[in-house]
Amino acid sequence: MNSETKRKGSKSTRPRIGVFKFASCDGCQLSLLDAEDELLGVVGAVEIAYFPEASRAMLKGPYDIGLVEGSITTHHDAERIQEVRRKCKTLITIGACATAGGVQALRNWKDVDEFIRVVYATPQFISTLKLSTPIAEHVPVDFELRGCPINKYQLIELISATLAGRKPNIPTYSVCMECKRKANVCIAVARGIACLGPVTQAGCGALCPSYDRGCYGCYGPMETPNTASLTSQLRILGQSDEQISRGFRSFNAWAWQFRHASEVGKGT
Amino acid sequence: MSRRGTRTIKIDTLARVEGEGALYIKMAGDRVADVKLKIYEPPRMFEAFLRGRHCSEAPDITARICGICPIAYQMSALHAIERALGIQIDPAVRLLRRLFYCGEWIESHVLHVYMLHAPDFLGYQDVIEMAKDHRPLVEKALRLKKIGNRIIQLMGGREIHPISAAVGGFYKTPSRHQLRELRGDLEWALETSLETVRWTSSLPFPDFEQDYEFVALRHSGEYPLNEGRLVSNRGLDIDAAEYEDCFAELHVKHSNALHSVVRGRGSYLVGPLARFNLNFDKLPEVARKAAIDVGLRPPVKNVFRSIVVRAVELVFACREALGLIDQYEPPNTPRAEAPNRTGVGQAITEAPRGILYHRYALDERGLIVTAKIIPPTSQNQRRIEDDLREYAAYLYACPLEEATWKCEQAVRCYDPCISCATHFLKVVVEREPNSWS
């Protein structure tokens, strides 16, 4: 317990970081612990003031940087994010849940009450909102880091840039660019594999095409994606409207560009 | 402290677990009146939105239930779907899946042993603080964790939500040469795991034994990962298809996760302790010897020793991975053809924290009609409450702050993944006078 007292009373002048979780899988905050080579360096440069997944020492705000994982799905969380925003000088959302509502936003097209009845025997015990929404729909966000999961090197770059007061070097172009750089043969053109690479933001390093499968959109829509053009290409490759719709509706389903693109064949 | 005294322990957030929950313990004198492990992680309802998705999407969607053990979700989903579709996998694919799972066991066990649980035993708030006094130890742990992650990265592209697992096999399989490159690291990892067994066994453990029903997979030829019958020390011996006949899920008011019980009996324990106790004879010699050398023999009934058992399983996972790499011959095709057809399939695999059950019913287009997923933490939830009922009473004379920390530590013995069971733990221990009823 001495240590807690020590930390509470610490006069550290290092920037304070808080990590906050909403509805999510924990994977994006785990990226910080997965940065095995960088972790001890990072924690030497900043003070991890609030990170319950890693520490029981939970220091009160304000925080210089707040990293927010997860989407808003309950009334309680909709209130909690307001409080988190007030305590954080810079607020960064990490991952597809926080930036686009996550895979749990698939409920947004369904009757949530029916969903609850499917999963829980006593639905009245469960309190949840009808929509799963990204953080930016509730509070101003300073930077949104994409990915399901995020790329840990992009996270470290983002933290370093924020601390240095410079613009982070995080590209908004498509996965296709990464494929070209890796000299991958285009799997959509050469092998007819359905691929969301042309409309998906880079960041993963074009993993799926490098493993002989089509991109399935983990990093969400790139800047100005041409989803209409991709949709016609996917039809040429033999995909049904239902398959195309499912393709856009995964981990970034509620990002508006993908949301609109997923309404394929429904009068659009 | 008088036996009739009133005291309340409150911790708003129990740390170093994956997900969000709270623990509430009410004491009436020296008697524990109520224990509730509250899971307030918001429900994400995967089973509902899996309906209507194609079965080939299930491994990628269910991986998103948990960032700590995505491979477990991929493995249970794949085996269940392959069973529904009647697909036989290539022996080389089977081998690769075991290797993939070893990577996850190493990464997840090292995270828990060194970064989440060890700080409790040594009195640190977290691993960062622990690193100030034990830097070489923490550096070693990070290197060990990285080796687990390296296996996953090589085979699946990235550590979290890897992308290569497919119905019938993999999208792409590694070459022999690529796997052989892991050998040097794994040999170091094996030695370090043996050190981990010795180091964890030297930690202080409370004298706290319980009479558990241990439930784990058992396979005739190997320590269980992907396959086996589900057995217990109380006579259970079933196929995955019989799981729902033998276990029931209860929905309780204080939790967003469902509680599992053995029908007609009650709570049970899944995870390292159960696997070790039921499969000690299947451990490789080096792991068995490491356990015996530190006085660990089945049945281990002290849940606090789970940390040592996890270290023994680290030895297993490193040894196993080395053996698999040496035997590996790439399959002719990375994956078997997956037809679309109606069917129902169930599978159980051993996630790092215990058994993970999946069931899917598919229609003629291969779309999911119904899905059922029972994660290890919801299976352990009732058992954690049962332990705390005994342990809180055992700690009656302990100063309040210390008792609270110890209760947290007891919960962490299970390495609960609340993200899986729906997610963060808040501990409240209330001690009231005998008048409470």
C-alpha cells in the first residue's frame, strides 16, 4: 500500500495518460502491453495515471492524454464519456469500436429488444441503448486512431506526436497503397477475390492480401472512398448484393461511408 | 476488531482483469452473508448478430469478443462449423492449429503470470512499478511474451485478431523454413518457462484449499488444446454435442454475463488448474518434472497456485511448439473445400483461461441460423463467488485494506476475462453487524 500513497503523492512532471474503456474487446488497450520492445520506454516517458487493465493504482484526473477504447451502448456510458472528456486535455479514440461503433453496431439495424431476448433469459435485467455509437457522436474528439485492432506502432507514433505537439504521421490513403509497396500482385484483379482494400484505410500493412485473402475492412473507410465503384466491381466478381452488404457491415459498419454502401440493392 | 464490528471495504474498480465488473461482499459479523460478482460490462450480443451471417465470417466476428484470446474464439468457431459442414481437416492443418494455440497460450499466460497476477504476490500496484525493482525479470517476461506473439504474427499476420484462420484450414500456411526460424527463440523460451515455474513456486500462498469440480478436455494422446472429451473429477465424460444437456446457464440480476452450472450439482472450475489435475499424465516429461520438482502434483486444490500451474503450462506450450515445428510438413492445400449445407455443430477448445464452447446451426446457404457461445469466465463466475464466500470468512481478522486486496487477488487467480463473459471489476466488501439478515 505504501506504493499507492507514494504514487498518489508523486510530483511527477511527466505527461499523465489515462486509458478508458467502453464496450469493446480490450484488444486495442492490450496493444500497449503488446508493444513489448517499447513498453518500458513509453512508461518511462509518461506517467500511466489510469489504466485499470494494467494497474490497481488509479490516479484522479486531469490527464494530459486520454485514450478511449470502446463504443457507447448504455445510458451510463453516455454520461461517463462526458466526465472522461472533461478530465482529458487531449482525447484520442483508439480502435473501430470507439471510432465507428464497432462490431456491436450491427445491432443498429436490428430490434435490440429482440436481440436481448435471444441472449438473455430475463431481458428486464439488461439495460442497453438501441444504438452502438462512436465516441465522436457524444463528445469532441482530438484524434481518431482506426483499426480492429489498432496498429501498436501507429499508437506509439500518435502518443509521441501528441507529446511533441506535432501532427502524427498516420496515412489516410487506402490499403491498395500498402499492397503496391509490398509488391503484392492484386488478388482482386489477378485472382478475382473480393477485396475491400480500395476503400479501406491503410494501417494494417495490407495483411489480408499478403495472406491470400481479400481485405475485410478492419481500418474502416479511407478518406473519400469510392464505394459505388467498388460495389460494381464486386458485382462483376460475382458477389450478390447480400454478400456485398455483409462485407461493408462488419467492424466499421456504422462509419457513414460503409453504412451507406451497405444499403446496396435497396433503392440506391 | 470485534466479531460484531461493522466494516465496509470498497474498491470501485478491480484492476488487472480484462473487462469491467464489480465485486460485492457483505459480511454479517464473521459470516459472509452475500457475495456477488457483478459484471457491468455492457452486453455486446454476439450470438444475436451472428444470425444471418455466413459461417465463414464466424471466426473473424467471434475473435472480436476478446482481444486477449482471439485465437480461442477462432478455434472453437472453426471446429464447430467444420463439424456442422462435415469437413475433415488435413493433419498438417491440425498441427498448425495446435501451434497457433500454443502462441496464444504463451502470450496470454505470460501476460497474466507476470503483468497481472505477480504484482499481487509482491505487493506492487502494477508491473510498471514492479519493473522499478525487478527490471531484468520484467524484461525477460516481455521477451517471453513477445515469442508467443511472434508465433501468432507469423501464422496469422498480427497478434490481436489474426487474419489467417479459415473454415477448413488457413488462408495461407507458413513454410517449414519460416517455422524453423522460431526454434532459437522457443528454446530460450522453454528455459525461461522452467525458471518461471521455479520463481512462481517461491511466491507466498495462503493456506486455502477447496473441494472443486474440475472440468477440462481430455485427449488420449496429448495435453488438450483443440480436441478431446469433456471430463471432470466427478465422473463427467461427454462429447461437445452433449454439453448443453449437462450444463445450464442461469441469468442472474447482478450480472450481464450468464452463470454456468453443472446440472444437478452446481459450480465448477475450468482453466489451468482443471487441465493440470485432469491431464497431468499427458504433460511432456520436462513440464511434469518441473512441476514435481517444485512439489506440485495433482490434485492441486489451492486456486492461488494457479500461477505456478500457468508456468507449468508455459513449459508445455514451448516444448509442444518446438515439437510441432520439427514435425511440420506443409499441407497440399491450405484449406479443405467448404460446401454450403445445413447442419449443426458444437465444439469445445481450451482457451488459456478454460473451456470455450461454441454451437452453430447453419442453413442450406451456410448462413448462421442460431449461435451459442459459452466463454470460460462465465463458467468460472459462480465458482469465483463460492471461493470468495469461503475466503472472505477466512480473512475475517485481516485489516480491511489488506482483505480487499486479497479478495481481488483471489478473483485474479481465475484470470477472468470479463470482455469475454460480456467486461471490469469493482470490489465492494461490506461488513455489517450480526443484526443484518
